[in-house]
Amino acid sequence: MVIVGLEATDKADATRQLAERLVAAGRVTDIETYLVAVAKREEHFPTGIEGGIAIPHAQSEAVVIPSVAVATSTTGVDFGAEDGKSNLIFLIAAPANGGSEHLEILGTLAYKVMDEDFRNELLNEKDPAVIAATLTREVQK
Amino acid sequence: MKFVAVTACITGIAHTYMAQAALEQAAKKLGHEMVVETQGSAGTNPMKQEIIDAADGVIFAVDLGVKGRERFAGKPFVELGVAKVIGGDKGVNVLNDLIAAIEAGSAPLVAGSAPVAAKEEPKAEKPAGEKKKGFFGGLFG
């Protein structure tokens, strides 16, 4: 569920590519339902944030297990951040009726993403397995 | 100075916690204290009334109503959308503006009357170990 060097035309494309990973992993059942929820939340206000991050997310009945898919992108994807494209994208999927402790893990991740050193560590890493391990380690702290 | 904040976003999954991080970082940068109560999908971590009572100012970074707003009654405050504190120097600017308003005596005060004493002890946070036990291979499994 980690994509290194994502190439995407726009945020819908980027979100879809990441969501496909969640489907492949059995974490999201219906990709269209989930993507509609993500797009709807993006409409509220876009999730691109200064510093090259985007954190699209949604709670949906199509989500089986609280999950995150991550992409790094050298070209970047426009998620509406004020300072340009996002190079580090976290797609968060939460079930409609998620257990709170799992949601807490997602919250911990969102919290950590605000740490610049943590972001740089992820951005500079080329091995998807190491990225997954780094994220797991950090949210377990 | 001492500040308290409440963060809450529509889905309660990501921005609530990103705003928490942003406000904590802003306070650290400016040499102030900041305690943040996150009102998210994973639940709320109500802060002790003593902490609120000792605060010089309050930041409500919320897209929803603040739960237990009366706890903050009488405190100088600023209220704005959760995204307004996330990214770049936004959190720092918001805090600086609040400090300036407090010093000028122009900050609005939270309406109502504060509770005399907290009758209920806030629910204790579960220890981190227990909280996360059994979750991984969770997010990346």
C-alpha cells in the first residue's frame, strides 16, 4: 500500500491509484463508493497542505479495515495546497462505524505528518517496505 | 503564556489531529504553553478544568460546534476553521494575533459562566500499550 514515484494527472487519478491498492489488499470493497466519499470531502476543502503534503480521507461503508495508502511523487500532484503540488500523499480510509482505537491510529498518523523531519524521512526513502515500516513504527510510539 | 485549544473537523479523522500538531508547534516556537483537546471520531480527550482555568487564551479550531464550550466561559478566545491553523506559519500567526488581541483587551470572551468545579474527573487516557495492542499488522498489513 505504498507507491514510490507516483505519476498522476490530477488528485482524482492519484486518489484512485492509491485506492486500488486498498482494494487489492482487501481493505476497501467498493472503490467507487469510497472515492465518491473522498471527493465529497475534498470539495468541503482540499486536503493539500503547505509543505508538500496531502491527506485525502473519508469514512465510508466501503471500508473494511481502517487503512492508509501512501505515495511519494517527485512530479507532485495538485491537492489545492497554497504553495503548490503535494509530493507526499496519504490516503486514509476509515470504516463508517470504526472502532475508536483504530481511528486513533489514523489520528496519530495525521499528527505525525505535521513533523517536517518525519516527512523528509519518508520523501527521501525509495523502498516501499521501509516506508511502511517507518510509518508503523511512528504511529506505535 | 498559557493556551488551550479545541480542534475538530467534519470527519474527525485527519485535520483534527493535524491542527493539534500545528498549534502545539506554534506554541513551542513562540515559547508558550499549549494544551489541545481533540474532538474527533476516535473520541474526545477532555482536558482538566484546572488547565482551562489557568489558560490566558483559547483557540477553537473547529468546523463543528465545540463540545463543552461552557467550560471555557469567560476566557479570551478566537474561533476559526480547522484548516486555518494548518500549514506554513498559519498556527503561529493565529496565536500571535490572539496574543495581540488579549494584550490590547480586544479579544472576545467565551460566553456563559464557567463551571465552578469539575465534578466529573475526565476519563483517564488508556495507557499507550493497551490502546494499541492487537492493532498491527493493522494499517499496512
